[in-house]
Amino acid sequence: MRYAIYYTAPVDAELTRLGATWLGRDAVTDTPLTQPEVDGLTADEVASLTTDPRRYGFHATLKAPFSLKDGISEAELVDGFRRFCARAAVFEIPALDVTLLGRFLALTPQPASAELNAFAAACVTAFEPFRAPLSEADIARRMASGLNARQQELLAAWGYPYIFEDFRFHMTLSVKLDDDVARAALQQAAETYFASVIRRPHAIASLGLFCEPERNAPFKMVDVLPLTGALAPTEPALGQAL
């Protein structure tokens, strides 16, 4: 079993509902949903182009999936999660927008938000005491992706290479899109579909704890809580161990 700390809007938020329907699965209830129609693509093609993000659920990763350290229970992690949410303050980013991130579609902050990056860094450091060391197989899998020296250092120290200065907040909407026609069709559809929640100020007001019951199983929600504290993302105390 692995756990992850995700950004997700509240369960009943419009963004959450739209994202889950776009991917074809509600990670809160672990139920399938009928995806929106996309001009130029069949329903099967849309399902195929959203396969990987559907398994993870609609989210942005803040603390990448990790196994619990020996001697740590899920109850202790849940308690730490609740304490983190009780000390973190709500903050606002200028907007989310549909963008191409490499070869896949995602909702990303436009423009980039230093506060959001600091919040992600605080999640990485605060929850690190719960994380078990990576297995040799996981290290080898990551190394095979061609990490640079700094990313290798981050992988060794924190169990994930794309954090701190290499972090890019993104709410994934597709698999890698190698077909130009499919990419254009999906991007146009996403911009229309998410029009009511993009290109306007967005409050980061909640946090999610999700679990993967076994490797390659769909991730499910453990808890989604509001941020009710007073510590801004840039305050060092927010990233202190729980």
C-alpha cells in the first residue's frame, strides 16, 4: 500500500466534479463516470487518452506516492495529515489554465505561483518522516528515466526527483499525446469543458490524502480536509515535521 498527498479541491467543488468526469472516474467514491464527448474522437479514444490519470484520480501531486516507514500506521499518518491541514492557511493563485506540459495536457498555474511551489515544498518536508526508503526496483525505475545529477540527489534524499526547484504543479488531463490531431482535439475540448473554472483566481483551500491499496490499483481518497490554520506557504514552520 502507498499513500500520496494531493492537492484537490473540496469533494463538492465544481473543479473536482469536472475533473473527475473528464477522467471518467470519481476517486472519492471509486466509481466510473461517463466522460464528455470530444469532437473528432470516439468515446473509446477519449478513454484511452485518459487512462493513466484516471487511475490516480483528478489531482496535483504534492508529496509523491510513498510506502509507510516501518512502525508507522495509517492512523498516525492520518493524524499528521489533519495536523498539517489545521496549521496551513488558505492562499490564492492567479489562475489555472489548460496547457501542454511536455506531451500531455494539464491544468497548470498561469502564471507560476511562488506560494504554490512553497506549499508543495512544505508538504514534501513535513510528511517525510512517514516515508519508507524506496526499494531498489523503484530507484532503478526512476534512474532509467534519465535524471540529471540534481534529480538523482533529490531521489536519493527524498524518494522523488521532481520536487523543490524541479516541481511543476499540474492537474493531469491526459496520457502523453503523440498524435497531433488527437492532441488538438483534446485540448480544444478541455478548454471549453473547464471554461467555468479556469482563467480566474483560484483558492488553494484544501488538501487530500489518497492511497493505492496495492501496486497499480486505482488511488482512492482517504480524506480531503480544508486548510484552517494561519501559516502561509512561505513560512518555514509549515514544513516542519509533523
